[in-house]
Amino acid sequence: MNNKSETSKRLYVSDISCASCVETIETALKSVPGVDEAHVNFADRSVTVSGDVSADILLKAVSDSGYTASIAQDKTESERENKDLAHYKELLIKTVIAGIISLAIVAVTMLGLLPEITTFKGQISWGVVSLLALFVLTYAGGRFFTGALKSFKNHNANMDTLIAIGTGVAWVYSSFVVLFPDSVSEIARHVYFDTATLIITFINLGSALEMRARGKTSEAIKRLIGLQPKTARVQREGSEVDIPIEQVQMDDIVRVRPGEKIPVDGELVEGSSHVDESMLTGEPVPVSKKVGDEVVGGSVNKSGSFLFKATRIGKDTALSQIIDMVRKAQNAKPEIGRLADKVSAIFVPTVLIIAVFTMLAWFNFGPQPQLTYMLVTTMAVLIIACPCALGLATPISVMVGVGKAAEYGVLIRRGDALQKSGQLTTVVLDKTGTITEGKPVVTALEPTSGWSEEDLLKIAASIETNSEHPLAEAVVEASKEKNIEPSSIESFEAVSGHGVRAVYQQKTVLLGNRKLMDDNGVNLGSLMDRSEELSKMGQTVIFVSVDGEAAGFLGISDPIKTDSKEAIQRLQELGIKVVMLTGDNRATAETVAALVGVDDFIAEVLPHDKANQITRLQAKGEKVAMVGDGINDAPALAGSDVGFAIGTGTDVAIESADITLMRGSLHGVADAVSISKATLRNIKENLVGAFGYNSLAIPIAAGILFPFTGLLLNPIIAGAAMALSSVTVVTNANRLRWFKP
Amino acid sequence: MEIIINLTGLVLIAFIVWWFWIFKNRSEARVEGNLLEIVVDSGVYEPSVIHAKAGQEITLRFVRKDSNPCAEKVLFDDLEISADLPLGTPYDLTFTPEKKGEFEFTCQMAMYRGKLIVE
């Protein structure tokens, strides 16, 4: 391999362990001729090297300095999955073995196959059963005991504590009965080996099922990771070679053939095609790409073959950033989950205390045999209490909800945005670029007699080439489309707020609004009616006069996105008031507002005043979302309850936004709101279920029904219920996967 | 006999309250240099109380030995930092705590608990 390139390369050094290693490696690399810069990232143990040196020389330099380097690659995900799968299998095997032994113990206990415990033969036989149970407890339940002990030493208690005490007490008491049967009164002379082993079996089975279901909750991440192809076809020394994607370097020229996935981010340099970006942006229609356009790693090339120059590789690609963002957001905890966290924190010690009270209550007020009742109820209380269901209720739904949103091109940056999006009352939409395309185009050319459309456009384009106004861009673009070459002009003078005065082919040309014409005494005559008509349709009119005579006007408009109206309607159906915010004049704003059907609009807002408008709405008690482009609207986005940055292409990590919409469509906002609502509902179901379960199950296990009905909960049933409760929570969260916004 | 058993029960409750809630001396450590290793095993973080200086970049190297899926994530909720911990492979979490104060870090279900004290 001899991949020469003048830009940066990423290496992975597995054995960087201290700050001094960083120094050694950086020095070693910098001393290699041709290396301009070497920077070690201690956190992910990667080294970024820039300079005109081949990768193998760099690898050798690192190994000469005593470290092991490889070309950077991120394979932790598949590793993790393999380990998870191994753990799942291990749990299943333990469940099966524990299950078989447990059933055997249940059989001999229930069928009375063993001799009386008071006889010597009986003691021996039950002793064997005790040892078998001990085997199950240590083999399949050993982790509960070591976990309980460790956390106890740390003044901590968790689910392991409850399981370990519950099953441990059962085994110790039973073994005591086997050893000293006569020290226990006859009616209390009962053993609980079957109970202890069955509980361990159920809990193992529950863990395995839970793990399985949990794996599904991170399907969204796996799907995103799966988008990245394994290899790339790169031009090296005049020929095209397939190389692992990790070896693609900056500025490499990459070939993509029809049907292939684009390996990294870059800029198209040869050819053209249509690219399906739906899995990244949710945009269903393939996007046309020509030379100079940006292509995104992970999207699929639909038609032509093309070459592109790699501009972002490794962890810097849009896809990697999306994966990173989704993962972070999935870990975030919205406010609603905080209560459960507080309860979780004191849950286990509280249950331990309840267990002691239960024991004392049965001892003081319970019928004979007290010891048996004490034991059965205490065990049931310890086993049935399930902090897991409570602790999982929120995060597991958030994981699925955030993943679901990502599927629709909605990237949630902050955890509380999920909750707040579900509680919005008002959505404020910036007009330009949000409701409209944000790219003004010339939609009307109306010359007066004596002038042609081409003349009009040529004059306007010749003058506007010198302007930086966004409308000017539309004029220049229109002339390019009609192959009209702008000519040079003799002079150019901007008339602030009104237009431009220029000298073109020795003639004085005015280009601007009606006021500019009126001020200069230009008679617009018949142009007036027609131009007012266009104004009412939301178009901006630019008049052109030559030597004081009207030559015509151009109508420029920023087309409304085709699906804006529908998306706004969806938001309204979700019970949200939609307000449009724009710097445009009232008339234009009114027209656009009526066309897309917003509830209200605020016109003539200066850019720096947008944030104040948000504050004003919030002061009225509204929960306000602001939707904008994320750059001009940054203060308004930051000031709103939830800031949405819309249609930002590949720049996914916009600081000021809580949520980034990959797709340019407003449907993303409606999707985000309905997914958030569904997720919140799901969390509430889980929380109600988990709180309800624990607050009902624990008193029942303690025997609260006994005085009225004579009913007691079998600890085995308690074990099964506990195992089921957390599986239920995860399964309920998984229902969100089928949600369609 | 009755009194003894009831008393034992009450003492046991007092002990639970004291041991889990009142007693505070958990395994503590200070970030020396800028690196500290935290082992995630058997339901706990070791050390579980970490002292660091405000404004100074630290790297917490999480070594997860616990195959329990609960151990997979570590969240610093108030700092908006989170990480997925691979099993068996050390994971370095580097960040700069800016604000002074006590910040809890927990697993996803808040059963594994630790505290970062920024001074």
C-alpha cells in the first residue's frame, strides 16, 4: 500500500495510556520528513497527521517509538453486538440448566418422592437437593450475590441485593431445616429449595428476554450504522482500486457506480446522477446531483456513475455525526423521568425496610406457624419489588422515540427537547427558507412596448451583477438560464432601501421599487395595475426605467414549498397555533399567510427583533417552538422553548437548535411533535405501570389480603411477576417502533 | 423472646437507614494529572466519588467488566454527557467540568451511582 496524499490521515494507537505517550508519539511523527502536523486525541486514541507522507511510513514511525498503530476504524459497534449476543446466549444456557434442575427439585418436593426429613435417609437426600440448589444459585445466580456484596460494601443497594437476600434466606433456612429438623416445630418444617431455584430461573429468563427486547430498541442506530458501505473505489496512481472505507483519505477521488452507496462525504467533480438520501433525511424523492454539488456518505446513487472528491471522512462525516447525535440524545433523560430516578435511588433500601416490617408484623400478629409465614411473605416482598421496571420506564421509551425521529430525518440534540416538543402550543415559522424555498426566482417579465423580455432581463442582469442583494441573485440566475450575457455598465450607485441608479450604454437606468420611480418622476402608466396585482400575489416588483421612461418591470418571488400548506395543517390538527414571522412588508406577508393557512403572522420584523417576538409569545404563557435556518435565526432559536433548524443539508450539528431537521420540509416539525407526543404517552404508560405494579404488588406480597381473604402470594409467582414486569416495560416501549407520525 | 426479635428488627431497620443513607464514606478518588480509571463491575462504580478541579480537562477511563446490560451506559445528566461503555474495552470519556458543584453519574436506570465533585 502506498497511499500518498497531501492531506490528513487518521491512525489509531491502541496503547496510548498516559499524557507522556501523547508527547512521544507526536514527536516521533513530527520528525518524519514531510509531516506538517501530528495531533493525538487522547480520548479516542486516534492520531491525525497532516503532510505528504504515505500511511505505512507513519505506521512504522509509531511502531518504532514503541506503540502499535493501525489505520483508524470504528469497529466497536460490531464488537459490542457480538459480546451482547454472547451474553444473551450465556443467559439462555443458564436459564435452561437452572430450569431443568429447578423442575426436578419441584417434582421431588411436590410428589413427596424423598423420605421424611427427620430420618437420616431423608436428611441425606434433602442434603443432595440442597447442594443442587446451591449449584443453581451460584451458577445461574452467582452474579446477584457478588453484585449484592460489592454494592453493599459501597453502601449501595440494587436489584441484586433484593434477589440475593430473597433467595439466599430461602436456601439458608431450608438447609438449616435439613441439618437440624428437630429445632423447628413440625408445622414450620418446610424447605424452599424449589422456590429459590425457580426464582433464579425466572429472573434469568426475564433478563434474557429483556436483553433481546432492548436490542430492538437500538435498531435505529444499527440501521444508521448499516448505511455505511465497507469499501470505496478510489483513484490511486491512475487506476481505480477498492479499499476499506477506513483507508479513504481527504481529497481522495472516489468513483460511485449506479446502485452503489456513497462511502464518505464529498463534492461531485465529474458526472451527474440522482441520489437517494431518504435514509438520512427522510426526503422520499431522489435528489439530482451535478458537478460542484455535495454528496453525503450513506446515500444511494440511483442513476449515473460519477466521481467525487472526499471532503469529510471517518468521524467527521454527516452520517457519523448523526449516529453520534442520535446516540447522545437516546441517552438523555427528559424531566418526566426524574421522579422515577429519585424513587429508584431510595427504592431498594426502602423495600428492605418494608421487608423487615413485614417480618415483624407476621411475627407479632400472624397465625402459627409464624416462622413459615414470616419467611414466605418476606421472600415475596423482596422478590416482587422491581426497581428495574421503574428505572427503565423512561430511558427505554426515549431510546425508541429518538430513534424513530431519526428515521424521519428529525435529529434531536437535547434530551428535554423531546418532552417540550410534545407540550408545544405555538409554532413560529420563519418565512424565507422555511415556508418558502428561500431561493427567489424571477417569475414575471413585463416590458412596455418597444422593449422585449430579453432586453429587460439583460439591462437588469447587467446592473444586478454588481449587487449582493438576494433578489439580484435571482435576476442574474434568470439571465443565465436564458443564455443572456450581461454587459458591463459605466457607473453604479445604490439608492438605499429603494434600488439602484446606473449608467448603461450611456443611458441612465433606474432599477428599484415604485418609490424610486415616483421620486424620479417616472410615469409608470399601465404598469401600475398589473404590478399591484403581482404584489398582491406575494411577488416583489422591480421597475426598470431608461432615461426617465418606464421600460417595464420584473416580478420576483420566493416560491412556497409544495408541502408547506399540508404540513402547517398537520400542526394545526395537533392542536398547535402556527404563526409566520417575516421581514417582508405586510401585503406580501398577508398573501403568503393566506396561501399556506397560518393562524397568524407578524410582518416587517427586523432580524434582531425575531427573538423579542418569541419572548412576547412566551410571556402570554405559550410554549413556543421557533423554526428557522439556524444561522440568521440563532437568537430566536435559542430563546424559544424548542428551536428547530430546518433543511440544513449535511451540517447536522447546529448549536442554537434543539432539533435539526435533515429534510427541507415542514413535515419534519409535525413529525417531531407527533413522535414526541407518542413517546411521552409511552413513558407515562410505563411509569404508571411500573409505579402501579410496585405499589400494588409489594403490599400483596406482604400479605395485606391475608386477613380478609386468607390469600398469600407464593414467592415463585413473585419471581415470575418481577421478571415479567421489566420485560413488559421494554415491550411497551418497542411498540413505539411501529408508530407512524 | 418477643422483645428480642422485635428489637432486632428495629435495629436492622436502623442499620439499613444508617448504612445506605446516612453513611457517606464511599470509595473516593481524586483525578490526578488528568486521568482516572473507574471500574464498572458487579453493580457499582469503583471509585464512586470523584473529585476534580473546575475548568480542567479530565479523562475518566471507564473499564466495564459487568456484562449486565444496565452497565452499558453512563450518564452525567446535569452535564448532558453520556457514553456507551463497551464490555471489556476501556472507554475514555474526556471533558472539562466548568461549573463547581456535585454532579451525579448513573447508569440508565440510576441503579449504578457515582458522584463527580468539581471543586
